[in-house]
Amino acid sequence: MVNKRNSGRKRTTSTDESVRADQRERNLEFQEKQSELTELQDNPPRHLDGYGVTLWRKLVPELKRLGTIKQIDTVNLEAFCSLYGTYRMAEKDVQKNGIFVSFEVDKKEIDEETGEEVVVGKETRYDRSKKNPAYSIMNDSIKTLKSLAVDLGLSFDARSGQLVPSEINVAENKKDDLRLVKFGADI
């Protein structure tokens, strides 16, 4: 089955002469409507935990600088930041407790005088047939974070399709590089 959402050419918001007229018109209309939307708030929502708040404060200025995010995108950004907090908590649990489920058992030794088993402490054992639930949470979080990152333009591929080329790049692209290649005949 084809992933229709991510297949085909990357979307662009470019409005320069290298874009077809119908695309340029659509992109200009999109940019106009985008500029009418309310700006995203700088302050993170109160329900976010420490990791989510920190991430919000790092991402919002960068996304605003790109001009790709507005208040309407708040739900996706909140979900991204909240999920990042969940990921970090799960990661800490895995670092502390390991990938597999652990349990403590009594450490026993045989008393030489009486010949009986005596508990001398506790020891940790691992059940290698069961994963730590936090490890599964980490993996699920990563998958969802990747999906949300694309939606928010947080990946290179997503950003590269959204960015408008500067005037300098447009002028450079217009020169004919084909003339620099020697095909054996002058063209």
C-alpha cells in the first residue's frame, strides 16, 4: 500500500519564476492566508511537564523564524512536546532498570554449622523473556514523535519543501550550467 501523504514530490511554497504559474498562484494564496492566521504563543501551555516546557521554549522561536507555524498548529506542537516528556521519562526508567524486567529475590547461603539455608540479602535477577514496559513506551514515543515532527516541519525534508528560496539563490539558478559541460561539440 502506498503512503499517499508522503509520496510524490515535496510540497513547496516558492513563488519565484521557476515554479509553474498555477503553483505560484496557489502558493501566493497560501502565503496570504497563512499571514492572516494568529501567531503562536511564546509561553508553553501549563499542562506540559518540565521536558515539554523546555522543548516548547526552544522550538517556538525557531519555528516562528521560519514562519511555518501559527496558533492553529498548537495541538500538534503540544502533543509533540508532551510526548517528548513521556519519551524522556521512559528513557530514564530504561537507564535505571534496564531493557528487561528485573525482580529481587532473597540471596540464600547454607549455614555451615546448622546446614540450613539462611537469607543473607537480596539479589537482582532479570527475566529476559519480558521487556521493560518503559522500553515499549520509548519506542512508541519515537514513532509518534517522528510523525509529528514531519507535520510541524521539524525534519530537514519537511523544512526543505516549505522554505522559499532567497533572491540570491533564484538568480544563481537562472544561469545555464549546461553550457559548462563539454559534450564534444559547441552548443
